[in-house]
Amino acid sequence: MKTIGLLGGMSWESTANYYRLLNEGVKKTLGGLHSAKICLYSVDFSEVEQLQHQGKWEDAGALLANAAKNLETAGAEGLMICTNTMHKVAPAIEQELSIPLLHIADATAQLLVADGISTVGLLGTAFTMEQDFYKGRLTDHYGLQVLTPDELQRKVVHDIIYNELCLGDIHESSRQSYIDIINSLKKLGAEAVILGCTEIGLLVQQQHVSIPLYDTTRIHAESAVKWMLQEPNSVADNLL
């Protein structure tokens, strides 16, 4: 089994979910007392959030690249960034490493393509929904048409992430707001919706809506388990 490095803490709520999913995946596959080999570096999300909203992406990339190097030094053989938004600085992180990065958008897109989805809705932070580092990868590398909510809806999605979900606060009114926005994306022609922030799965699950949901946290973790265990013909084979 390979050792996976988790670059987490953004937020720790979703990182805890990653830890659980990776260990559950390894146990399910290998049985017995098996658990995942994990190195974890958990940053102070307050520092990262300030850099995000100040537009200091180069500084944020340097901060995370330093953390990633520490993970490699600690024995990680591959890296996961446990957040969608900070994949914006993935190139800055990758150039400092000699180990592979398992990209969350690749894992998600490959599953969508395998499932025959061509038009997909995207929920996430404003950075993820509005900038090209994520949508562009889905479109340019995988030919997916990506739909996002309107400006007011994007603000609602973003604010709930930072003001509630990253703090571990789950409110029924916010769940209903997300459900309404997901349904609006379905009306626009989305065949499925990407939960493109690692906290959203804490609020909305498949039983809440009729359109297929693709929870990036779960997809990322499942692909990492396959990579760690080197299962043949897996989605993870093409991530590196």
C-alpha cells in the first residue's frame, strides 16, 4: 500500500471526512484490521482564507507548497489537496514536488465521462464557480459543458460555505437554498451537479434531490484508495 499525503485543514471539517473515507475504503477493500497509510498536514484555514479574499494567490500557493514539501519529506508517495478551491494553486505546488498530485477535478471529470454525462452543473466557492482553473480543466481536458448558478445564487452558495459549513454549522434553511439552486441548474439543462466544494456534501446528499450529485470529496477519496492499492483499470490509473 502506498502512503498518501493529505494537505488539509481547508476546512478541517471536510479533512476529517477525507480521513474517514480513505480508511473506510481501505478497510472495505482489504478487510480485517487494515487502515490507510496517511500523512496529514493541516494548515490554519484562517490564514489561507485571508489570502484567498485578498487575491494573494501566489502567497497562498507558496504556503501550501511548503506544507506539501513537508508531506513528501515525511514519506508521502502521492498528494491530495483536500479542497477544490485551492487547486487553483496546484501548479505552484506540483513544481515543488517529485511525487504525483491526484487532482480532484480529474477524478470527478473521469467519473462523469464514464457515466455518460456531458452537461453538468457546478457548485462551489465563488472562486471555483467563477474562475477558469476548475471549469476550464473540465471543459478543455474532458469536453464537459459546465453550468453555474446566476450571480445572486453564487453568492448564496459561497456565503453558506464560509459562514456555516466551514464552521460545522448545518441549517435546514441553507439546505433548502441549495436544493432550490440545484433544481434551477437542472432546469437549465444540467444532467448532474458537481458538489465542487469539499464541505457541500455535509449539507446536501443524494436523497435531497432527483438529479445525480457528484460529491467531489467522496470521488477524490475513492480514486485515492484505488491509487494507494494500485488496483488495475481504475479511475486513478489516469490521474497522474
